[in-house]
Amino acid sequence: MSAVQHAETAAASAADLILSVNNIEVIYDHVILVLKGVSLEVPRGGIVAILGANGAGKTTTLKAISNLLRAERGEVTKGSIAFEGERVDRMSPSDLVRRGCIQVMEGRHCFGHLTIEENLLTGAFTRKDGNAAIKRDLEMIYDYFPRLRQRKGSMAGYTSGGEQQMCAIGRAMMSKPRMILLDEPSMGLAPQVVEEIYEIVRSLNEKEGVSFLLAEQNTNIALRYATYGYILETGRVVMDGEAKALRENEDVKEFYLGVAGGDRKNFKDVKSYKRRKRWLA
């Protein structure tokens, strides 16, 4: 392949990505190293999962992308983050939202004193395409989330955890995003509700073309709906691959899907991790 062809192939590949995180390092309070050379990619129109135990660095990765670290005395000290081909790690969170990348925080974070419908409408705050368009999109959200239509006049703080999670995702959709960063959508919810939420995420991805980056401890369900996954442990990517391949990987089955037994205490003990560690070195 000639240099020109190689450049054209690289450019085409980059155009297929909506998000590219390149070797980022995150430090809190100027001394605490949390992420150590994390790289990941989200293809346009894809669903990608960041997997790992509590404290692995999943939420920090999402906050690095959405530029929310500064509020917690954290910062990206190395590497770069590009959204739609443009470097964004030095932008404000509001600038990133206007460009179409929005995060749904862990724990749902609805405005408890507002109704469900008022919460949804806050998501359209940055839009300038008029009330008619906003009203159309509100009806679209109610079509995807029939429960929210039923509860639209209820105070969000008095609705169930599942309804609040649906409200948080619906509110994000009201901003007309190109990509949603979804942090622990299954946390604290009944399995049936989790399944319902993930089915809606799949529909939004397929029908509305929204890309998703999910941070999940529930590896089993995440790998059923995502197309690609990255496994984090202590701030590093220790394994990545197609979701189907990860589901069938024996180490992943043992440590994250609870399929196999054994005396291993840590994912670092397995051969595939040691191989990956050599690659990272």
C-alpha cells in the first residue's frame, strides 16, 4: 500500500469513529493516579461497553470524556480525546453538550421537585429549533418510554428507580445527542427493568442513530447489547474485543460472568492479562 493509500485508509477509519480516546492519564488532587494510559474507540452508530468492578476507573473515564473531572479536582494530564474528529478534552462540559455528547450520570440524578415532563424539557434547554420541534421530540420520548407518558405529571422524586433512569435517558435524548455516555444504568434496578431499559437503548441506537458508551458492572447484560467491550482493572484496559468474543472468553466467564469456578483472586493472575500487560509496558 502506498503512503497516499495508507493516509486515505486512516482518514476513512477516523471518519467512522464518533469518539476516540487516546492513551489518557487522569490524576486527582495532583497526586492520585486513577487512569493509566486508557485508549478506546466508539464507532459511529455503535454501542460500546466499558466493563469492570467497582473502582476500576469506568466512571472516571466517562467524566474525562464529558469534561466533568475539574469539579472533582481531577484532570486529564496526558493523552487526548476527540469527538467527531475534533479534540474536546479542553472544552467546557456545556460546549461538549452543544456538540452532541451528553452524559447520563450514575444514580439517575433527576430533579426530584420537578415533574417527569419538566425534567424532560430541561434537556432541551440548549436547543434553538423552536417549540414545535421540541414538542415533537417530547412525543417521541413518550413513544419510546410509555411509562413516562403515564407518569409525566408526577414529581420525579416520587417515581420508581426504573422510571427515574428512563427519565434521565429521555432528558438526554431531548438535547438531540449524537452520543450518550451512560453510567451504570442497571445499578439498583430489578432485572426486568434493566432488560426494559437496555431494549430501549438498543431501539434508540438503531432507529435514532445515537451512539452509546456504557459503563457497567453488570457484564452479562452489557455484552448482550454492546458490539464491543473494554475491560478495565485498576485504571488500565486489560482486555478488549468484540462482545461475542468476550462473552466466550474463559477468563471473562470466570471473573465477570460467574460461569466458572476456581481459586483465582484477581484478573491479573490469568495468562491473557499477563500478555496484555506486556503489550502495555
